[in-house]
Amino acid sequence: KNIDIEMKGMKGYYHDPFSALYDAEGKELSMKSGSFYMRGDDEIHIGIELSNKKFTNPLRFPLHAYPSYIKGNVQIKIK
């Protein structure tokens, strides 16, 4: 029920890039709590604690305001 996301960003980027969270069936999931903090100039950490409702993996995180702040070719590596 806990999700930890680490992202590399540009210096000065202080935004949560996700607008919502959905499960594999398209159901929007609610968050019990969340955190956002920076480490250094370009490392973003996002923590999400989901409510106790059941969901189906995989989860989907649409990007908020894409592509207004993303320029050029972008690659996202997910571990």
C-alpha cells in the first residue's frame, strides 16, 4: 500500500508530475497520505500511501500538464 518514487529532474523543478493514480481496471485510487521532497538540486522523492481499498496491478500514473513543461526527447526508466 506504500509507493516510493525517485526521479531525476532539472535544477529548480519542484512539482509533483502526477495528476491522479489508477489501477489496471481504470479505477481512480485515493491516497491516504503523501510526501514530496527534494534531495540535492535534481533528485525528487514522492511517497504515496494508498487507502485500504483493493486494487488491481499494474498502476497507472498519468503525467500532469504534459507536455507543457517537457521539451525534447524524454526517456523514463522504471525499475
